[in-house]
Amino acid sequence: MKRHILISTIAMALAAGFTSCEDFLDKQPLDKVSTSTFWQTTKDADKALTAAYASFRNGTFSAVPAGGPCTEQECLSDNAVTRGAHSAIQQGGINPSTGGLLNDLWDDSYKGIAAANYFLDNFDKVRDLYSEVDFNKLKAEALFIRTFYYNELVVHYGAVPMMLHSAKLGDGFEKLPRSPRAEVISQMLDDIDFAIEWLPNVAYTDGHAVKGSAVVLKCRILLNDQRYADAAKLAGDFIHDPANPFKLADDYAGIFFGGQINNPEIMFSIQFTAPDDFHALDQMVASRMTIFPSYNLRAAYEEGDPRIKMTMYEAGDPWVSNDKTGKFEDDGNRAEGLVPFTGMAFKKYVNPTIMAPKASTLSDQHIVKMRYADLLLMYAEAMFESGQGGDPKALAALNAVRQRPGVNMPPKTELTRENIRNERRVELAYEGIRYYDIIRWDIAKDVIPTVQYDESGKMRKFDGNLWPVPQKQMDIMSDIWEQNAPWN
């Protein structure tokens, strides 16, 4: 019986991927779908691919109504502090039964993989309805989605069960071992290479992955695996290609609110449109202030960096949620939460013109997962770490980010590990990037214990570069899987 639970949990081959797609299959029970009712037209394929993209619509990977957005996961790094749902993970001392995000990231990743696998397993049935280019483009999108999720799983759990087809009872998925990290990475690279080859080299506009999206994802995989020369070549070839459709945006703040439509810097995002399609980011971040900047993040900015005021509120800043003084302070505070003990709150992504409790169900900021500044900084890092830091193009990439319009920070005169890492930190703050950086740099053990997480002065504890596999999975598979150290 428990083995059957595993199938429904980590596979959910159909239903898990489709629950967010309105009227999908006309509500027909998914276990009764057959070729006589589905996979007959291009519209059927579009619905299945839409369902795969819909798997991003949760608090783990984007945002949902009346729930915390994925941006709250910044508290996993040394950039932020939370008084919300991730408090237990933030403080340290996690274990396989901690639950919350430790379970959700596992479950939501496999739901996304299941939705992508369902598409990939059945798409050949309508191959004759497409040209080769169009067929491979849609296949490439599904492979991009699956690779995105496997990358998340590898970063957080290490070796994971690798499922490349929809799970069916009797196929042996109940005995599936955890595939070694190297095998999963090899599969991810094969899949993302197909995506890079077949996705169109165009600007990102409508929520569908493009070639640039796949390039960013592959760069992340390569850097996580310390393949610096490969990452440098991939990023450099794309950045310096005259056909590269991306560039840095003129308005840094607009990338996250107010200037997202057809933004030339956004390379992949989860898109929303209120009032029918919305989330609670403004309420959770700007009103409850469930997550807020750490002292450590504020100290990382150079004096005069304008990104400070575009990333966070500080004491005395103009604040719409105070109708007495108009300042970011508790005297006159009309927000749902008190000003955090750090005296700061996040501003990036927030609509600064509304008092959040009055519009908590109308937030529709796109959740940015990839952007061009990140690619430029990955290129600078990969060049430096592969021994090519003296190449002027590498320094130019870093300085392009520093000197973007509206930021205009003085250029660096040389490329160093310290200035690359700090530039990534301040440029990409509150975008869910920092945790992945400190894990792959293997400095999380050094920086996490320096973070104060409450007003009494308590400091965080570092639990390790990998999370434990959720206990509910280990209960099922304990005779097949070995738990991650030190929980084994």
C-alpha cells in the first residue's frame, strides 16, 4: 500500500499537472482519457503544454492568492529574515519531518516533472500536424520545464529519483532508486541542449521559454557543477552574438513592478494578470512584512548605490502605508505588521502606490525567474573561475550591470572573486538567487551563522548544503533509499 502512495506522491502523472488549467479536458476524469477523446488536435497539445507551465503556479515557484510568494525563500540565504512560514528552516535544526518548504519543493517539482512527462509521452501522437520546427519547439519547451525542476531537486536534495516518463501502476516506479547526481545532471544537459537548439532566438514576451531562457538554465547547471569553461563559452557566445535579443533594461525597478511587459531584460517569468489571475505578494511582503532584509544584505551595498532604495524601505523613507507621517515607521503605521526589527522592508516587486491590505488580492506582478543581468554576471564569474578573468569582455560584463541606466555605479577596474560575488548579491537581491550562489560557492556554512533572525539577537544555525529527503518519502522507500547525511 505504501508503495502505491509513492506513485501518487512523486508521479501524479496526470492530475497533478492539470489542476491549474481551467476546464482542462472538460473536467473528464483523467484516468479515462484515451486517444479517442484527446491528443487528436494541436489544441489538445497546447492544453497539455499549458498545464505543464501551470505547474509553476504555487508558492514554491511563483505566488498564489492568500499565500506567501516564492520570493519569501530569500530567507534561506543571508540576505533576508522571515517571521512567516519558513521560520523553522531559517532558524536551523531542520530534520526530515520539518515539513513546509522541505516537502513542498519536492512535491511541486515532481508534479511539474509529471506534467512535462505527460506532454512528452504523448506529443508524438500529433507529430504529423506540425512542421519539424514547430514540433521540436514545443518539445523543447516541455524539456526546459522538466530540466528546470530537476535542477531544483538536485540543488536541494542531491541524488533524486529520475522519472523520464509518466508513472503507471505496474511499471516499477515504486522501486525507483535515487539516481546519482551526475546521472541527473547528464540527463539535464542532454535535454537543455535540445531546448537551446530548437527554441526560437527571440525576446521573451508571453510566458513561453525561448532560447535565452534555456541558455540561462544551462549556465546555472554548469556553474553548479563547476564546469566554468563550458559556462563561459555558452554565456559568452550568446551574449556576444549579434542576434542576441536581450539587453539591460533602462529602469531597474520596473523589471519587478511597472515595467514588466515586453521588458528586454526578463528572460523567463511566471506571468499574472489581475483581477482574474492574481496573488498576494503586496499583502505578504509590503503589509505583513513576513520577510525583510537582513543587516548583512544592507551592509553589502556600496555607499551611494541607488539599488538600495529600489530594493528596500529604510527608516524615514516615503511609505504609503503610513497615513500620519507618510514615512516608513510605526508611528501612523496602517500595515498589517510592525516595522521589522532590522528597520527595513523589501520594496522590490512591491507596488509602492497602494496600501496593501486594500488590494491584497489584486497583485499581478510577474515573478521573474531569469534575467539578462544574471547571465552577464554568470559570464563574468565563469570567465574568472576558468582562468580567463583578464579578458576585457569579462570585466565589461560586470561593469555593464553596475553602469546600467539609473544605477550608474563607478566601474570596477579589475575582476576579482569578491567583487563578482558582491555584485551578484546586490544586483539580484530578493530574487531567489543568493541561496543557490552561497551553496555552490560552499560558503553557506560561513555566512548563515552570521545572520541575526530576531530582535533578541538569536543567530541562525547552518544545517548543510543539502536538505533531508522528506520523511513521508523515506517512510515509503527506507529499504531502497539512504537518507542524506547527517540525518542517515
